[in-house]
Amino acid sequence: MWAAAAASPPTIRPALPDDADAIARIHVASWQHTYADLLPADFLSHLSIADDARRWRRTMIDARPRLFVYVAERAGALTGFAVGGPNHLHDELYAGELQAIYLDPECERQGIGTALVRATAAHLAELGMPSMIVWVLAGNSARRFYEKLGGGSAGRRQLRLAGRWLDAVAYGWLDTTALRHP
């Protein structure tokens, strides 16, 4: 199904509360696919699309100031989403943060992630945040994606997730102009 649609670029738009169910489906599927080797299987198997949808609907209705969610759409179906906003760690070098980005696992390597990152960086710049950081688990293969987009090493820390301490690394862009305007 996605191979035919892959030729056309995705439509990127702000998320609406009605997108919460599709966002939750993508979020849970992406976690179960991406983190299968990093997080306990019982934790991943108990992720709930219904619970996640409620959280996403609340997030979009009661969004914190300057927090935003974009979705990618192809052929009328959501294929991914990204969350952006101010750097939650208040790092002086990186004002903005790509706080989350997830794709339907069947839609990876089709330009959707790149389109979402570019849209997020552009919106952050419009909000006065022309620099951006993203945190990713050290064992996540998505690290190559951020390196390919020109993200430089911007830090390390540990996160507690699913009862485990995991290493996370940051990629940053001090100036997202090239990212926004390839």
C-alpha cells in the first residue's frame, strides 16, 4: 500500500484533537518496533492505544505555550508525527527541541521523518528558536538519521524508562537555517 504513495511527498500539517487515535496507533507501533531490543517486552506489550489516545487528545487541547504537534499524511492516512517546543532542559545553546518524532514502522525511509524535522525546525524558528536539539536513546538506530540531517553531538545523559536506566545522546543544530532550507 505505501510503496505507491511513497513517490509523493507527505502533507505536513498541525495536528488536531481528532488525530489523537491515529497518533496513538503510530506512537505505540513505533515504540514496539523501535525499542524491541532496548525495553522489556512486557512493558512494550502493555502499551495501550486507547490510553495513549486520551493523553494525545489532552496534549493537543491543553497544549503548553509554544508546544506544537505536526502530523504527516499520505493518501488520507497519518504516517507520522513530531512534537516541538522550547528545550525542556533550558539549555542556553539550543532554544528549541524536537521533543518527539515517530513514524508508522511501515513508512520509514520514505522522506516522512525528514519532512517532519524540517517543518518542526521551521516552526521553532518562527517562534524565535532558530537552534534545536533532540534526545535519542543511545541504542536507537535513528541516530544515523539525525547525523545525516547534520545534527552535531550535543550531550549525553541517562533516562529512567520502563524501570531501567538508559543512555541517551543529543544531536543539535546551533542554526537550523540549512535544515529548514536545504
